Amino acid sequence: MNNTALVIAADDARKGRIVDNLSATGLFEHIKPLSSPAALFRHLKSDQVDMVCWAVEEDIPSTTWLDKLQANEYWHDLPVIAFAEDQQSLLKGFLLGASDSVHVEINQHELNARINRHLQHWQKLLDLRKSQEQLQKMALTDPLTNLANRAAFDLNIKQVAARSQRSGVPYSLLLIDLDHFKSINDTFGHPTGDQVLRQAAEAIRQSSRDSDICCRYGGEEFVVILPDTNARNAEVLATRIHRKLAKQMLPEQIQVSVSIGISSSNHHNGGHPAALVEEADQAMYRAKEKGRNRTEIWRIDILNPKVQMAFSSSPRLAFGA
């Protein structure tokens, strides 16, 4: 079994006895003796741990480490076994919050059974946690493209907007729409259309930075959230996406292009997510009106407050394969 136990004891002799007891069970691949709770938390941050075994000693004046362990969302169910020299210490182990409390001189068969039960319970909790994480990921992932879905977009943009408001650094959105996608579906069929969507999603993902959040917004629309990015820098990503798509090999000799609208947080829109989505949407439709396969940036016309919106155009982008 690939289990790891950590052993905490101030007294080296007690520590050695616990290590021997655990080794005799045959249930652990790694048994690591530690001299202090501080060493325990350093280990928890970096390595897998399946059990903590602790010698109940008067030499350890504080057991606040147990409270700290149980307050941690990930580690509060980790089995902690108290090893005691006498009945008073045995009860003390339970009172202080150990999962189980045993005599150091416990019968080996009984120890095996107790340890095995705790390890099985811990593994069930880990499996359940993994399943919950997978379900949560599925709930926030578009199954066709493996990008984040609309629900994930709604969660992420709120977080990015809040961070932008605190820091004063703008964030931007790219709203991306595949050009003539209905025609692709009608001409070549939905399986080919799905392949085009998957490849477009991959082009967007590969063009983006690690900090960018790529989502399928719905249908043939995608959106990218760019934290700590102004509109002009967002345009750099838009250009990469145009180029990447132009070089892609698609079925039926299909040439895919996109129209992209960009919006950025500022003191006019207050960085509100709904405002940025609306602005990016209007910019994207402006790109459609001006011939598609291009990017438009939405901005406020500062010189003429009566003008509610204006667009900064990038030239029509046509890149060779």
C-alpha cells in the first residue's frame, strides 16, 4: 500500500517505538519521524500524508497544532492516532481531538485492524473529494470544447472585476464570433461544425496567456477574460487568434475566420461585467458590419460626450496559410 505516516514525538525513544509499531503493520510505504508540529505542517504542504501518529507527552506544552490541523478544510479529516503510555494519557489523546488513542504496547493484530480501518475511511474521503472535484469541473466545463462554460465565465468575470476595482488596473474582454458558421453547418453538417468549434477553441487557448480565462460563451461565440490588461494589449491577443486560425488545417478545405470585439474597464463603465459584455458585443457586431475577419475596440469618445460610443478599428486581417 502506498501510504505515508508522519510520527511526532519529542522523545526519540518513544518516536522509535511508534515507528517500529507502524512498520510492523506492513500498511505504510513511508514512515517519517518528525521532531515538531512545525515540521508536520511543512510536510503537509508538499507531500501526500495518510496518517499522523503522535506520542502524548507532557514535554509538548501545546497541542494547538491539532486545532490548526482540524480547522484546515483539506486536512481536518486526516487520521490522527495518539500513542499513550498510560490510561490517563490514553484519555487525554481523545480529549485533545485525536481520531483514535492507543497504548504504545498495544497488541499488534489490534493495531493493524485499527490502523487499517482509519486508512480505509481516509481513502473513501479522498475518493469522494476527487469525485466532487470532477463533478464541479464538469459543471463548469463545456463538454465539446473543454473550455470553461458560461457558468464559469460568470463566476470568473466577477472575481476579475472585483480585483480590478481593488487594484485600479484595468481588465479586458474579447468577444469572438465565428464568421459564417451557420453556412458551415448547413453545407457540411453538424459533425464538421463541431470539429470547427473544437479547433477554434484550441486556437483561442493556444493564443492566450496562462492568466487569461477562455470560455465558450454559447453557440459559435467565445469570450476571453484578460486580467490586468488594457484594450490595446488585448488587441495583441486578438491578432494572434486571427493568425492562428488562418494557419489551421480544417476539413473540407474550410477557411475559418472570426470577428472580435474588445472592451476594457474604465471609469465610464465602472468595470461592471455586464457593461463590458455589452460593449464587447457591440464592437463585435461592428466588426461584422465592416466585413468580418477583423477586430474592433469599443471606447468612449472623450472629446464629444454626446457620442455614446465609438470604435477603434484594426484593419481587415487576412493571413496566408
